[in-house]
Amino acid sequence: MTIESTDTVVVGGGQAGLAMSEHLSSHGIPHIVLERGRVAECWRSARWDSLVANGPAWHDRFPGLTFNGDPDSFPSKEEVAHYFVDYARQIEAPLRCGVEVREVRHHTNQLGFQIDTSEGSLDARSVVAATGPFQQPVIPPLVPNDADVVQLHSMSYRNPQQLPEGAVLVVGAGSSGAQIADELLRAGRRVFMSVGPHDRPPRSYRGQDYVWWLGVLQKWDAPAVELGSEHVTISVSGARGGHTVDFRQLAKQGIALVGMTDSYDNGVIKFKPDLGDNLARGDANYLSVLKEADAYVACNGLDMPAEPDAWVIGEDPIWVTDPILELDLREEGITSILWATGYRLDYGWLKVDAFDETGQPIHHRGISDVPGIYFLGLPWQSCRGSSFIFGVWHDAKFLADHIASQHSYLNRIGAVQQPPQQNGQK
């Protein structure tokens, strides 16, 4: 059976895959984008009902298309999904939805790769893994599956009505954990929240959104220079028109705060005595942003009214001065644990020697050591903005430029005069 051929196969039809398609098309490079679900599937089916983007519409977008409506609003997940459908149509992306990539292998003694999918096989000279950073949900192996409590990852959470009656323990202090805990509290639930180390930037300051300050302070372009800095938990929210996440305020409203979740034994879950330190770290990050913003305003003589109230840090809640170090789930009426504990990468389908011993891709700005293999949409791929909508667009351009430059070299020996050879049976 003849195997279909193209120059480049892009795996993933979300923001990374569409950005890659646009730039490949601008170079005239034949390609196919394979998506196992629908365009922007994760936005559609792997997010809770009330989720909105964490950045305003004027900022978190591609250059070639704006969102409908108020540019200062935070688009809903449905609006984001529709945005990418419209973008795919605008750039005429060669999309094939409902096609799962099962395996990619390098040809033996031949340029390129064979891509085995649910719809057959393809040959390609290059493969771009554009599946993004949110691939496999991570639930720490603390509470056994047969424990008398419902356990959900934030990826599977949809709304408060989904959970059984009773109190909820939310584990995780990032954007997902903070927003879901707040939603559960507003729905009348009793909520405990496990807070680990985190950064918590102001939503806005002196009349401008946090994303604007990151831009003018050149933070979006910052590389991950400190070991582990790419994994810092950041708590920011676009919910209800956007607001600064303040764990002290959440505690004042009724959420019981605890430190990092440490262990579980026979219905009792224990926490580290680090809540005060974790809140202090978040406060320090918050204040550092205000300080840099004030310095920028003063240095440039800008007319941006001061916000002295923004500098006020509330009192430590009782959960700091009299910490909860363990909870008996049954006694406290906790019937659900919601794990907002992040994701891990999963490239099990990519059978090439492009990973370290932990399974992390080995690359430089998305260019693998394996010629013809590329990664796109990774956190801190080239800079802080890499995994965001606007950032992935620029990283995609860098990769497309590299693929085009490889064409120019291979053209000298005639290796790109024709698509990869249609030469075999399945």
C-alpha cells in the first residue's frame, strides 16, 4: 500500500499547531496538521465550565486576528476555542481532525520519519510535536484510590454540582486551584485549600494589567536562567472580570488554608507546617512587581496615578498563627479532594532518541538534537512567554525559519526536490 508523503507533519491542532502551520505556509513548506480531537480540543473538553483566559483579549492572541468584543475582557474557554477555529479557517490550515498519532519512527538509512496514525501511515522529512504542556494530569500518589473520598484532577473538574455533597480539599495554589477553590466557596461549599510555594502577581496596577507590566519590564522575554524556575507556580485570575489572587482574602471569606499536602494514613491527611512561609513568598513576589512598576513609572516620567492601597498586605489568617497540620477526612466531612497539581509531558508516541533520562525533551529553543524533530509549546521553550498564545506564535516562526534553512542545505544535494519517498508497505 502506498504511504502518503509530505514535508512536515505537525502533531497537535491547538494554538501551537496552528501557529506552526501559519509559518510553514509562509515559507511554502508542504505540511499536514494532525489533531486527535477537534481544533483546540483541550480548551473545549479538558477545562472547567467557568474557566476564562488568564490574560486579556487584547494581549493573549495571535497577531493576525483579534477577539470579538471588549479587548480588556477575559475570553471564556468557548470563545478561545472559537477563536482558534476561526484562525484555522483564516490561514487555511491543512488540518485533519480525529486522527491520533500512535507512533513516529526514523526511517532506516533514509531521510525522514514514518508516522503511524489511526488513519494509516505517512512519510515526512520533519515532525513537529506541538502537543503543548498540558498532556498527562499529575496526581501525587498519596491517597489510595480505594479511600472513601472522591478524587479528581482539575482537568476533570467541571462545576461544583459534579462533586458529592460535603466539604472539599483543593490541593494546589496555582491559577487553577485558586479559581476552583473560590468557585466552590461561592457555591456554598466548605473548602480547605493546600497552599504550597507560589508567585502571585497583581492582576493590575496603576491602571494597567499585569501582562502589560510584564511586557514593558521585558519579563516576557526572560529566559529560564535559574534551575527549576520554569516550574514556579503562579496564581493569577481572569475570573469575574479579573482580580488579584489573595489567599489572605480567601481565608477571610471562609476558606481554611493549610500548608503543602504531605502524607495520608487511614483517613487522615497531614500537611507541612509551611503555610506562613508560602504566603510570605507570594507576598514578596507581589510587592516586587509593584516596586519594579513604580521604578519604571518614575524613570520614564509617566502619568500613571499611584495606588498606595495596593501595597497593603492583610494580617495573617488564623491558619498561619494556629496551623492545621492534619485533617481527619471523615470527621471534617470532606468527601472530595480536587488535585490542582499540574501536568507532565507524554511523548510515548515519539520513538526517537530526543529525551533525557526523565523523559524531558532535549532541545535548543525547540530544535531537537535529532535532525528533523522539533518541539513547540513547551514552558520556557525560549522565554517566559513561550507557552502562552502570543509566545508560541513567535517560537513557531523560529522553528519554521529553521526548517526552511534546512531545506536550503538539503536542496544542494537534491534531497528536497521531491517529498519523502513513497516507498513501502505498511
